[in-house]
Amino acid sequence: MTLGTLFIISAPSGAGKTTLVAELLSRLNNIQVSVSHTTRPSRSGETSGVDYHFVSHQQFETMVEQQQFVEHAKVHNNYYGTSEQWVKSTLNKGIDVILEIDWQGAEQVREKFPGSKSIFILPPTKQTLFERLKGRGQDSDTVIQQRIAAAKEEMSHCNEADYLVINDQFELACSQLQSIVEAKRLEINSQRQEKLLIDLLS
């Protein structure tokens, strides 16, 4: 069986990554998003096991000691990590996997999964980024300024990715994301056409 492809998607907070990925999942089959473990508190409307696996700092540290994460990082004073066992088992089933992680995590994952493809999503302007963060209505002005500063650091690593998508027009950005996944699936080494080839060549 052909293995699935690991797609790493990174973006600064407020670039629209989560919304784009949700739309991508509605358009494509045979692809799943990894649900990260995190120590941050759940937000209104979030469900453990769906949005994140919410764990205590002690639980997270135990998982790190047991080397259960393919990557983990500290972001905004909270820890985030991706289960290595889940990623490997899903890819082995021939299912593509999306990891929504920051540049630090992306760097770690590329080392362990050299066949992965990384995609960076940018906002069209700094003003757009600020308006999107402000429009969430979840954070104070102080927290928003912290997120803007962190966004600049995150965006400085965009050249490390394989693909760059500017989320200015949502439909266009989503189509570009879809094209990246579909192009990877059309690579000869990614094709799942064993039965067709046997029939054509017999």
C-alpha cells in the first residue's frame, strides 16, 4: 500500500490557517488533521479530542519523557505536541495527514519525516493580521500586541517551507492549498493505481 503524505501547515496567529484547513477537509477525501496535545485552557466551544487533547503540564512533561511526540514546542507560555504514534499509524493506512504547527515544530517534523511537504500561509498585510486578531474578540489589546510580535517571528521563517500561500482572497487561497495536495497525490510515487496498472499491462 502507498503511504500517505504528511503536510505541515504553518502560519502566524490570525492568518486564517484553521478556517482554510477546515474548508480543505470538506473538499478532499482520505486526509485528516492531527489533533495536538496542549497545556493551554480550552476556549469557548472547543472540545477535548476534537480541537485539541487538553492535558496538564505534568501529563505533557511525562509524554515528553516517554518520547511520545514527533514535535513539541512552547508557544505563548503553553506547550503543544503531536503524537508520533498517531501520525505514523495514519500514514501507514495510506491516509494523508495535516499538521498545523509553528515553525519550530515544522523544523523538527521535517527531520523525522523527510518526505513531508510544508506549506506556509501568510496574511496579505500587517493591518489585515491585526484586524483578524482584533475581530476574534477573544484577547485583550496587550495579548494582541504579543501575538503580533510573535507573528513577525513566525513569518520570518516562511522561506523554510516548500510552498507559500497568501490568504487574501479565501477561495483562491483554499484552491491553492487543494492544488498542492492534489499535485502531490499525482506524483508517480504517490499514485494508488496498482490495480489499474496490473490490468493495463497484463
